[in-house]
Amino acid sequence: MITIHLSATQGIIVTGTSRDQHRLLGSRRHGGLGLRWSDRIEHHGRHGAWYEPHSRDRHPSHQRARAEQIATTLRAAGLATTIDEQPTASASQDTHDKAIEEADRHRYWISRARAAEHLHQHRCDPRATLRRLDRLRERLRRIQRELTGQAHPRLVERDGHLVLNDDGAPLLQWQPATGDYRDRLLTEQARLSARIAYWDDIVAQAAADGVKIWRPADFIVGDFALYLGTWYEVLRVNAKSLTIPTGPLEVGRPLLRRSENVDHSGRPSHATRRLPYAEIQGRMSSTEATTQFPPEPAG
């Protein structure tokens, strides 16, 4: 006889069976009930039993439905099964259970409040969201390259010689993913696409609420972009970033023009770097920059 023991302190424990019943009682991934085996559980002098994870210190009334589900499955498999529900130990135990439930509710609402605050921050200042979207899209592009085979091209050979394109470059043949690996990639592709769509909606909502989302159309060469307290001259407008001057003496400057950028020795520097649109905090035209920050005199 298999017995499902149900108590406030021990949770759900299944005795009268063995570890060999893992296909029926074990991992849900393999069609089981999701129970786990432990050799440390002792019952009537015997060690080892199946148990329901995270079921301890909960009132039996909250787990009765789960115990009935386990019993129904076991009976359907032709195994005689009974449920042994232990009465609540005392009023103090009830108080203890209520305290646990109250603590669980408290943690739940704290988690909800933090999630809401986190979402509000992303809507008010979506730069972190834009950075996250860049990372997600890059991962999605890698998966798409794996699916099409572009991530692992193979050189085409014929009669022991490389086959060349019209331009003289070696001809490449894509190696698309197959089998289980392809299935995993498709699953990850769908998951990433859903996440990107979700965060795109957050950015769109932020823009609708009046938060400025900087785009290539907002800048022309000669404008200035604000980043960490410094206005940088825009040298080139790219699809994902602006090209700006950079150098060892840029930190702490209110504005940095290419013509005023110098290296450690004081000689003119033409060093540049990319500034992603997600990092930009403001825009100023060249005319406004000349008015507010007159160019430094030559020499």
C-alpha cells in the first residue's frame, strides 16, 4: 500500500514505494509527478521516500488538492494508494502557519512593488532598456546566423582545389543548424523575439509619455551631443551611434570640439569613438554651441 502523508510540518511525503518508481513519481520532464527522492527521510524505521518540494511548513488544507492529484495518478497506474492527513498540531501551529502565509504575502507584494518601480524607471529613463534591446538583438542575430549556417561557413572544394567567386574570393557554403540543436535555437529565437517585442513596447510607451528617444534623424554633422556632463561635437551620424572626438583631456570639459581636441603632449588629436544613442542625454546645434561656448582662441 502506498501512503501519501500530509502534515503541516513535513509537507507531502509518499511511502510504500521505492526509488525505482522515478518514471511515475520523478521529474515532470520525463512524464513524472515532479516529486523528489530523499534517502534522509525515515518512516517506521525505513529510510528513503518521495516528497513534494517546497511543501513543508504549510497548512495541509492548502496542499490537499495536490495530494489528491498524486493519489489519482497512482491509482490510475494500478497502485493501491491512501492519504494520511495529520491533524494540525495545535492552535500555536495554526498561528505559525498564518505567520508564514502573511510573510509570503508580504514578500509577494514587495516583489510586485519593486517590479512596478523597475518598470517605471525604464519608462522614465529608457536608456537602460535601449542598451538591453541592443544586447538582445545581437543575441538574436547570432541565433539567426546559426540557423542559416552563416556562423559556420565551409570552404567549397572541387577536385582538391578551392572554388573561387568571380572576385577571386573563396566560395563559402553555409552549414545550417540541424536536429535537436536547431530545435533549441528556434525555441531561443522565439523567446528572444518575445522579449524584444516587450521592451520595444516599453520604449514606445516612454516616447508616447514624452521621454526623448534619440535617433539618427535627430542629429547632423556639427551638432553636439551631451554625455556625462560634456557636449561632444558630432563628426558622423551612424545607424546605431554617433562618432565623436575623444582624448585624454576630455574628462571634465564642458564641451569638446574636434579642433580643440589634443593628446597628452598638447598636439592636435584626431582620435574618435562611437557614442550609442542610448547613452545620449541631450542635443545642441552648432550655433547654440558657439553662443554658449565660444571657440578657444588659436595658439
